[in-house]
Amino acid sequence: MSTPIIYSDDQAEAWDSIAEALLAAGVDLTESTTLPPVEGKTSVMAVLGKAGSGKTLLLAELVKALQAAGLETVSGDWESRKRGDKRTLAILAPTNKAASVLRNRGVPATTIHRIIYTPVYDPEYEKIAEWLAGDGDRPTIEGLTEEALDRAAAFYAQQPSVPGALAAAGLRGSDFITGWKRRDDPLDIGFVDESSMLDDKQMEDLKEIFSTLVLFGDPAQLAPVGQSGSMVFDALPEGRKLNLSRVHRQEADSPILDLAHALADPELEFHDFERMIEEAAANDDRVVIAPRVDAALMARSPVLVWRNATRVRLITAFRAAHQAPEMALLPGEPLICDGVELPLKHRKKRIDLEARGLIKGAQCVFMGEGRKPGFSRLFVMGAEEPQVNAATIIKIEKPDEEEPFIPSAARMGAAFVHGAACTIHKAQGSQWPEVQVFAPDLYGAARMGRSEAGIPLWKRLAYVAITRAEHRMHWVTKYRLARPAEPLGIEDLRKPEPSTLVLEAESDQPSMS
């Protein structure tokens, strides 16, 4: 028997406000009943709170209540036929990594890209999906044996994932996709996590699609580049912004959360904050004072920096420590997707790549060269189908050189930069078990005296950086990098996966200085 959830006063108030808005939209959480959707003006609310304030818990419990009321969860993998009385829910995040954080907590989240663009499926896929969901008869599919269908049904009974069930039957959902289209049909209720990362254009797109939107965001994070320090929920009237102030700690108090919330003190200076980190490190191994960067950690979680020049120097030092060849990548090197470089006429391929996880900011691991020149085998962190063979343009920058070297250059495809280090802005929305924060960069921001929306920039940077750590935060104090104890590899990624997606386009301690 599960332990009942005990809400704080601010969580309970937020729940009541959201329940009232949903009731006005025809969804009664108390009675677990729904009315047919009514077209009208879009309703937008925001649940705001700092790290540890209980936003994710509230989101997860609201999802359970909506599912209990009969709402269908919409994802990029499957959506049943439209009915006039059908009510739907989509749980969205700006990045695959942010969506995977929710999925790991049992919330069926997907990316905004996969909702804005929808696949066109072969009718046979619909037959299988409807049968698995209990809405259709057992299908007869050419080339698919009865034993394979049994495996699919057994998998779906354990985990309600259509792609996973197809993989158990030896198929992929992508095998049934005949094309892609821009979503025309409106959706119903949308929950958007990490909404501090949304820009105005994304917000407008979401408002065009959803009649009811609930944003979950952290106002202490960094605003998207180009937003002048503002976030999309800042413009909402006060009655539509629900603030969570109480910190819901883990069973054992989190020193990382303590440090994050200490940054709210307007009198706190950078040197005071470093003394707090030293005190925390002396009493708890979840905070570490590190005199140098750990190259082994960089392979799976980037060092977080402020300056782009620092990022490039760290990447160069990482590759030198692993004795990587100058003009090629080693299997196991981390990459970050920098967008998709395709002409407008190849819009379908762009949508295909983005829907499969290769969107700007996606974290990947290079697994080896692909089957064709310019193609790479990649592992997309946080994606439901992580193994991808795609046309790539990989750019590795070097200190004091304007032009990067390019170990992989397809005519068009997904573009990448190295991922051993990344800026704190780009890390927003992601989490890793252990995180290294490069303190000299934050000290540089503090000395510059810059502010963003009235808050010292170094505090926003420090807040975002340290709250990326799930279990341990390393506060790196020196411009040095320790040699790795083991070579790079991909053995940790070779686990059974639902399926492998194939995308093909048409056509000693070294110094970092």
C-alpha cells in the first residue's frame, strides 16, 4: 500500500487553484469525471518554485489524477483517433534530458518537438496500437507471427509503451511512419516542465495548440538567450502564478539544496558562498571541493562553465588527456547537438531528426562512424530510442583558432559540438548524478558585477549549475585537469534498448591554459 501524499500549504493551494481551472475546462478531479472539451480562450497558469520546492511531485500527482479521470496521455509515439468527447493530456519538456528526468519518476513526458510535429502512420500500426491499448481486435499483420504478437502484448502489459512492445515483436515504430506533418488539430491540456527555458515563439505555438496550459518553472534559473532576462510566465497576472516556497527535502537533508537556497540572500557575496561550500564539503561527501577537473566524469556529464573560452580549453584538455587523435573522434566522446543544418526543402528530414531527439542541446555519445561517409552512430541521452545512425556535421573548436576542425561532415544533417564541457545556459533543464562546476568562471562573473532581472548574474549561474547535480556536486577551484584512470569507452551504453533507430539523410596533470 502506497504512502499517502502529504502536501504543504502552498502545494495544497496550488492544487486547488489548478483543480478549479480544470473544472472550468470540464475536468473534475474530485469526482474523476470529464465533460466534452469546449472551444474558447486559452487558459494559462504557472506553478513556480525553486529547486526542491515540490513542483515535480505536484506535477506527477496531477497527472495521476487526470489519468484517473480518464484523460488520454498524448505522446509523439501514439495518439488514438479523434473523438468529440475525448479529453487528452500531454506532459512536455523542452529537451529530451528534461523529459527523461520526468520519465524516470514515472511521468510519461515527451518533448515539445514531438507534440508540435506529428507522424503519419501506416494503418497497420494503428491496428497494433489500438489492440495493445484494448480498443481493437487482435490484428493479422503480414510478416508478424502470433508468437511475436504475444511478446508485444506481454511487454505492453508490463509497461504500456507501444514502441517497446513493437521492439519486443522485432519491429520499430519508425518502420510504420510514412511521413510527417505540422500538427493542425488542437490538443486539450498541456503540462510544461522546465518552462523557464521557453522562448516567446515556443509559448505562442503551445498556446495555439492547447486550450489549457500549466507551466512548471523555476524563476531563479537563467532566462533563454535573447529574452532580456525575462521568462514566459513573468507576463502572467499574479492570480495565475502559483508560488511554492517551502523546500521539500529528501529523507536526509540535501546540502546542495541548502547552498542553492542560500543564494537568495541579497547580502551574500561570492567569497561568503565559497566558505559555505567549504563548510558543507567538510561535513558531507555530497559536496566536494576539487582542486582539478575530473576527466572521467566529463565523459558522461559536462563540466559546467560560464565563459565559452573556458569551455573550449576544457574540451581540448579532455581530448589531450585521453590521447584522442587530432582529426577523429574516439568512441565514447560526448557531443551536444547544436541544431539541424538542412535546407528548407528538406523540412521533412529536419522534423524527423528533431522528433527522434536530435534537437538543439541534446546530449549524445559518439559510438563510432556510420555506414556511410559523414554518418555517425550516436547514443542520444534521455531519448526513448537512443541509438541513432545519422548524417552529422561535428565541429570541435580549438583555443585561439577561429575555424573548428570537423571530423565528420555530411552534406546536411545534425550539427554537433563537443560535450565534455558546456555552458551553464545550455545545461539548464538537465540533471546528472554528479556535476562539476567550474568556480573560476563564476568568480569572473562576480567580479564583473553583472545582473539579470535585478539578481547578480553569478548567483543565477551558481544556482542553475549546482542544482543540476542529483547526488554530488564538485566545486572545481583550479585551472587544472587530472588524467583519467581508464580509457574512454561505450560499454556502459550497451544495454538492451527498445529499438535502434536508423536515420539517413537524402542526398601527469596537463594544464588547460
